[in-house]
Amino acid sequence: MPEKKVKCMVCGKAIETSGSICQRCQESIRGEAVGKRKKVGAAADKAMKKHGQKPPNK
């Protein structure tokens, strides 16, 4: 029986892993999420300072 070819849901390249997206795309998505999280945290700290509150230590 021919094996079912699995393609990455993000880039469309054939993958050999059991997941639905390739390792390169997983790393890219994870990096975007971390960057967005840092931006949101910085904006929250800035807003707290603007209102005269001390941001929590990280």
C-alpha cells in the first residue's frame, strides 16, 4: 500500500513527522508568539507607568 503523504498546513511542503506542520514553521510561529507577548507586556508596563502605578517585577 502506498503511504499517505502528509503536507505542512502552513507551507505545503511534504513532512515526515506525525504532526500537521513542519519543524521550521513551528519555530517561526513560536517566535512570532514570543515577540507579540513581549510587545504586549511592554505596552502594559508603559500604560501602568502612565497611570502612576509601578509595574510588577518580572
